[in-house]
Amino acid sequence: MPGFELFGELERKEVNDVLDNGVLMRYGFDGMRKGHWKSKELEQELQNTFQSKYVQLVSSGTAAVTVALASAGVGAGDEVIMPTFTFVASFEAIMMLGAIPILVDIDDTLGLSPEAVEKAITPKTKAVMVVQMCGSMANMDALQAICNKHNLLLVEDACQAIGGNYKGKPLGSIGDLGCFSFDFVKTITCGEGGAVITNNKTYYTNADHYSDHGHDHVGNDRGAETHPFLGYNFRISELHAAVGLAQAKRLPEFLEIQKRNFNIIKEALADIPEVIFRTVPEGGEESCAFLNFFLPDLETATKVSQAFSEKGVDACWNYYNNSWHYIRKWDHLEDLKSLHPISTEVKKGLEYLQTESFEKSDHYIARNISCLIKLSWTEQEVKERAGKMVEVINSVLQTN
Ligand SMILES: *Cc1c(COP(=O)(O)O)cnc(C)c1O
């Protein structure tokens, strides 16, 4: 997945354009910038990449989720349904807006279970936030149908799935709003950055203003702009956008390498009957940023991931005890350890975390191994790695 592995001449050229004119701000300074508008150019590039009418760059993927929800009016007391397997950013963004994250089970896609979503809907539910984890996707048709039936917003966090598709549509472009991250480890990276995509003009205009202090961006005199509503600073800088622009232009090259490496390993593991690959919904095409598979039980998965690291097969994880991505280690959320007061409504809204057990999610995450697919591996290296992985898995299975 990480685009930083292949930094080259193009990234340097784009950054130097910005340093040469000294304008690091994405808006204004028209006279000084010698025609360089890296953020605007990147937004146009991403409109094509993600087949979306509007793209608003922001300062991170977490900012993208926050701005996406805010631009559609999600706020205090609203419930947002999200999966138990994601990144901590998902509930952070929801809580930043005073809304209540409602965590529900995943299924064998490693994404939101449609049945679990339907069960969690209450009169307070405003949005469903699907997270396309590890390069693949949840069952989008079923989730879309639920959202249509209950008149809910569908927000897609596609931070880990840049380049994946569902029924011909890029992941991120299926819901009402899509969110991307270009942080240091993502497929397209610019250090810190993100994007909100949508086909809805009102949401886009809201995102544009909200991410820049509520400024309306009308006219040439920045100090005279009005504020239709309150906003904050979630802007990207021109330096970050310059790196992102180079990386976005190289995305097809990255995805081709990723796919090649993914397929070599997948084909090798397919010979082991105990290895079951994650379910990809019909019509779905993974981005190949990660290869995910299930082993018979937690014990086997734990042994395999340990043996992988001992044998030098790096970047493969079992997320059951992972503190970044899975609910079991989110004590700070469960115990509401906040530096500042949290509203009574949100506190009450999160009480379910004390009793809910999420056994279905445990069932899938306990048995799962998730392997990062790197871009810098040569074909020979991937083949050797695949051979080693098969050896390790077979030897663990034999000792069981
Ligand atoms: C990386 C990531 C984010 C947050 O992105 P940042 O740019 O690091 O803030 C959100 N959701 C998922 C699924 C991610 O992987």
C-alpha cells in the first residue's frame, strides 16, 4: 500500500514548484504563485480518479470524515452507525461533532454487517458510516438499500481502499460522501492530507467553507469574505498537495504493482485448504492493498502471525489484540477518558459499550490475518515471501 516506497522525480518537481514561488497557502496570493495551484490541480485529478463531481481536499483522513459528516449536517445527539473493526479515527470524528458512535458487528467481508446495521437503527440515527477496511468492501448494495429505506446518509471511509471498485464504481464514490486519507502509510501519500468526495453540490460547498473557517471563497479580497456559517481549519497546504499530486498521477502504476504482488501471494496460499480468504461481495474488486484470510481459530492465527515475524515475513497482523483497529482494546472509549467534559447525551449514548459483547466481530477478527502488500518488492522477492508463508502456515497447522 504505501506510496512513500516509490518517491521519485515527479514528487520532487511538484514540491520544488511550490518552494520556488513560496506560496504554501492553497487559497489567494494569485499574483505570487506563478500559476501553481497544486491543491486545485489535485482536486481535479481526483475527480477523474474517483469519478466524482466534487472533491474537497483537507488536512487528514480524520478531518475528511469530520468534514464529510458536518457538511451533511450531522451533529449533537445524532447517532452514527460504524463498524467495530476500523481505525480509531472513525469514532473520533463522530465525537468531535458531539454525535454518538454506535458500533456494530462486522461480517465475513470484514466490513459492516447489514443485519447488524438494521438492528441498530433508532429514531436518532442520522448516518451509516461504512469503512472499507484493508483494500476491500462491505456489502454495499445491502447497506445502500437499508439507508434508502430508512432515509439515512451513507458515508464511505475509503482511506484504506484507494483503487478498489464495486460494480464499476470506485470505492468512496458509492455513498453520499466518500472520505480518503493520504497520510504517511496510505496508497497515495502526501505526509498528512485527505479528501472528501461527493456528487452533491450543497455538501461540497459546505465542505469547502467548513474546512476553511466558514469563509465563503467569493471574490478576490479574502479579508472581505463573509461567513455563511461557523467553520474550522481543516485545510491542506500546497506542499502536501504537491506531493499528493505527483502520487495521484502515479496511482495506476502503484495499483498494477500492488495487484501483481497480491496475486502471487494469494495463489500460493490458495493451495492450503485451511486458509479461507475474506469474502469480497459480488461485483467487487479489491484494491489489493492488503491480503486478508481466515485460519481455523484464534490460537492458529496467533501462532501463524508470531511465526511469520520470527521467519522475517513482516507486516502481517492478527488484529484481535490490536489497539489501533479493533474495539477490544479501546478502553479509552469504553471508559470515556476525555480531557474535557463530554455531554450527558453522548455519555448516555455510549452506555451500551459496557454490556455489548460483539461476538460476531470476535469470530472473524480472531481468525483473521491481514498482510500489507508493499510496492517496493520485486517479483522474485514476492515469490520467495509467498513460499515462506506457505511453509510457516503448514508447519503451524501440523503441530496443532
Ligand atoms: C488512515 C485512516 C484514517 C485516518 O486518516 P488520517 O489521515 O491518518 O487522519 C481513517 N480511517 C481509516 C480506515 C484509515 O485507515
